[in-house]
Amino acid sequence: MRTKITFALLFLNAALFAFIFYFEREWRQLERVQETRLRVLDASATDIRRLEIAGLPEPIVLERRGEDWFVAAPFGWPANPHAVKRILNELVFLEREASFTRAELERNGATLADYGLDQPALTLAFTPAGAENSATPPAPVTLRIGAETKTGNRLYVLSPEGDRVLVVKRSLADSLRVTLDALRSENLFTIPVFEVRSFSVQAAAANNLRVRVRREGNRWSLETPILARASRPTTELALNALSTLTASSFPPPASADPTRTGLASPALRLTLEGNGRRETLLIGAPTDPASPPAPANADREYFAKLEDRDAIFTTAIPSALIDTLVRAQENLRDRRILDLEGRVVSSLTLRAPGQPELSLQRLEGASSGGDAGNWQIVRRDPGAGGSTTLPADAGAVNRLLQHLTLLEAQEFRSDAPSAADLENWGFNRPEREITLIASGPGTAAPGSPAAPPLVLQLGMAAENGGPVQAKLAHQDFVYRVPNSILAETPVAPRLFRDRKLRELPAGAQITGVSLVRLADNATIWTHALREGETWSGSLAREEPARRGAIEALLAQLRQLTARSIIATEFTRSTFLAGEERPWAYRLETTVALGSGAGVQTTTHTLLLSERTGGGSQLAGAEDLNVVFLVEIPLMDALWTLVYGDRDPGAPVAPATGAPPATP
């Protein structure tokens, strides 16, 4: 039974396959034949090289050059690919819905004039591509488009052979009845911004000086008239603005007089170079030369033309863009003095006349990203023939680096200064000389011969109230920079000293604190923990105010931080109220590290001044070799311990109804 079913299924599958192979294939072939019969044009319409449209206000000729379409008449201009594609699609898929021969018209007493085909409203002639290796060009194919049908959504078209009247959809005429503005491309430049490899500007106002900018990876650089860095944002903004320029109108040739358009000697010549191609735009005179210059945020119409085309047109250009292009050598130039983008500064040295040299070094293994990383101050002692180091405040160093990175020229003073100019601008004895060693893309390891240091010199000129000039030691360019850069680059180690002076490790314990008045060697407060005693237990007997002060004091001593550094050299006296005074107090802290027989005990000493001005108090640490202002919590805790017993407290309010006190 199962065998019979299997054979039956095999027979049915074979019959179905034969049906599909023989009959359905024949049906599809018949459909394709029928579809071909409905098509007005043959396969030549799929590869058209030239289109001519007559019956519009101006005859239009479109030509295909390579892969692109151009408007060949009434002027030479790139065509809008979308508008041309619509026309080509209409021709390829043009189908007749009905047709009748001219002989049938004559038998019915009708003529071509009855269908608007004696003088057609539109005439379309296209030239297909010729056969390969054929010396004879193909003949053009002409379609004459007549009147609309009574229903209004169909057209009468005379076949290319001229022997048959066809009824087609009116979308063909709609695609042909386009304005010249819609048929031409809007953009002047066809090279996209990302493809531009170089950009040059030649301005008549600058004695035809040619400025050329070239892209190198993500950077732009000036090649002529000087070798310098170009501003990437400004250059790319100018290129983006140029890419959006469009042709506003095409004046008739009679009105395009070279003396009126200014294109005989253009005011600007702009050239973009891409991958194996270049485009040049000539900008002439304004269309309204009598009108005043437009504001920076407004546009103004100019006559213009592309160098490889004859068509003269007008275009609206923002006044800010014109100003950028006319003064391209200055406006496209990078105003940053130091090129630190993508590079990591490993050390910097500051020098000033009459002051010791200050060096800051990034510690090995420190993070190289952003504001992270540890720094140290290196102080050289010529007499001892060595150097000492101090921890530096990473925040202060990074602020200095930020000021240097963002330092910009307010004015380009000179690109080739004379020796007299350099002397007048103060470079014979610079106010600052800052040396940076940096590594990054394209450089070798810091300090190697392949990574030369950057030396920035700041000179103070005697003229104009003493503006500050800047230059790099290996370059001739001189810039005027803000005078504030001198205050932002102090040669003062104390301003870069790390304010975190001491931090006890997690296993360390403060076992004793002693506060002594040095004038009479009197102990103000002292306590040493006995074995097994804790600070919380020992302070339980203190008054709340003193207990809070001692707890704050212990917290400050565990992590000693300066509000600001006064001096990076410890001194035996302090300078207060205009005179030298001895230290007023000694604060000793005993610290134990370890347990059992391995306990190590260390004593740290702080010398303190009297509190001055109500908001500051000096401290000095000989082992840290520093004098600093203590933080507010430590200052308040010391005040409570020293003067707490003398504080009368808040004034008592008089009782209700009591007479006011008499003086």
C-alpha cells in the first residue's frame, strides 16, 4: 500500500514539474512579448547620450559626459541628476495605452492637427549610444508630444517612425516641462569637503597674493606664501561655506560685459583640488556696486564663473566668508602658538630674568590622559652640584599647560623680523622662556634627538604700553599675545607645590598630641594614649567644644593639607604685620606604625604663628621644608584649644520686661 502511494506522489510531482516547465514558461514569454509590444521605445532608450527638448521658453540640450549629465544649452552647466533620471525613467518605461495609424485617421476624416501633432507642444529628441567599433553615429529618435485627451490625464504622442498616434500617460510631459533652474545642478563645487586635498585663494585686493592650504591627515597647513600651521576649524568652515554656494541667476550674454562683471580680472580665484580633479571659481564684482557693504551676517550678490565653463552667473556669498577669503593668509592661519594637540608633555621649564629656574616633570608611570598624572618640582642647587625634588600640584601644572595650549595670537606681528625688531620686542632678554618636552604621534620618546623641545619666548615691548610678544626659538614668526600670559606662567615653586603635605598610611595611629606656647614654654594641651586606650574613650571626659576641636585636629593631622603654600623653604621666623616674628606655638604629633615589638614611632612637628586677620594662620614644617597657610578646620580647632577658656560666649538676652541696662 505504501509503495503505491509513493509511486503516485512521484507521478504527481513529475506532472507538476512538466506543467511548470512547458506551460508556465510559455505564459511568461507571452507576457514579456505583450509587455514589449506596449513599450513605445526599444532597448536603445536604456543608454541615452543626448537629449534635446524643444517647446520650452528656451530649448534645452542635455549631454552625458562619462557618468554625469550636463546642460549643454542654453549654457554649459552640470545637470541635476534627479531631474534627468526622472526623464530617462519616463522614456524607458513609456507605454502606450492605445494607438491608431495615420491611415485610420485619414479614413475617419481626421488629421494630426486634431491631436495637436502638426505643431507639437513639446518635441523630445534623444540620441542613443552607438554600437561598439561603429564609425557611423546613431540617428536621433524623436517624439512629438501633442494635446491632452478629453479626460485630461493622457497625451497624444506621434511615434518615432511618424506612422502611428499613441496615447500615453501625461507624466512624460510633466517630467519635460521643468524650469531650467530645476534642471541644472545647484552647487558650484562638485568636490565634497572630505575629498578636498588642497585649497588655494588668490585675492586681487592682496596684490594677487596666492594662499595655498594643504590637508595632511587631520591637519591643515599653509604652503604659500609661508610655511605655517593652518586652523583646521576655520579652514573647514570656509570649505563648508563654499560647498553650499549656489548659482542664483544667469544673466543674458548681452549684459555680461567683462567690465561690469569684473571677471576679466577677478577679485577672488578659489581652487579646490580633490582626488585627481580640480575646480576653480572666479568671483568678480558685486551686482550692486553702488550699495554699501553688507553686514557680516548678510549675503551679497557677486558675478562669478567657473574657470572651465563659459557661463556667467550670480551667486550670494556671506560677507564673513568674503572677509575670510580676502585675508586668507591671516584668517586661515592657526592662531595657537604651541602645537600640543595629541601630544603629552613630560616636562617643562620656566625661566625669568633674576629668578631661579623652575622645572616640572611628569613622574614615570603617571597617566597621560587629560588632567591625570603626578608631577614633581625639580630644584637645582648649583652650589651643591645636585638637585632636590618636591611633589607638585597636578591641578596647578595642568592649568599651566592649559594656558599654554590655548595661548593664541592676537596679532601676527611679523613673519620675518629683523634683529632690531627682536631687540625692540624684548627677545634679547625674554620675560619668560618656557621649554616643553612633549611626545605623541609622529614623535619619538621624550628627550630623544628626534623629539626636540619646544621653546616659547615671551618678550615685553617698550612701545604701546608694553604689549607681550611671543615666538618659538626655532621659528621667525612673532605674535602679539595677551599680557595675562605672564601672570599665568609664574616662576614660583610655591604656586606649584602640592598642597597635600602629609597623609598617614591606613595602619598608622596617632598616639600623642602636644600643643606648646613657645613664648613661655607652657603646655596648652597634651595627651598620650596609654596601652589599650582610644581617642574616643579619652575624649569622653572633655567638654563638647574641646572634644570637637580635638577630633577635628586629629583628622587634620592625619591628612595635612595647606590652604596655600607661602614658601618652599622652611624659616625659623615668620613675617607678620610687616616685621619678622618668631613662631608662637609648637604642635607635636606622635605617630605609631606597626604592632607588638615591631612598632615604629615617629614625631612630626609643626610650628604655628598667631592667628592674623581673623582668617589666616601660618605654619611651618622643617621636615617638609615648607611654610604654608593652614586650612580653616585646623585653624578653628587651634583657636578653641588656645583661647577656648577665655571665650565669654554669646551675649545673654535680657529677661522679658526687664529695664534696659544703663551704660
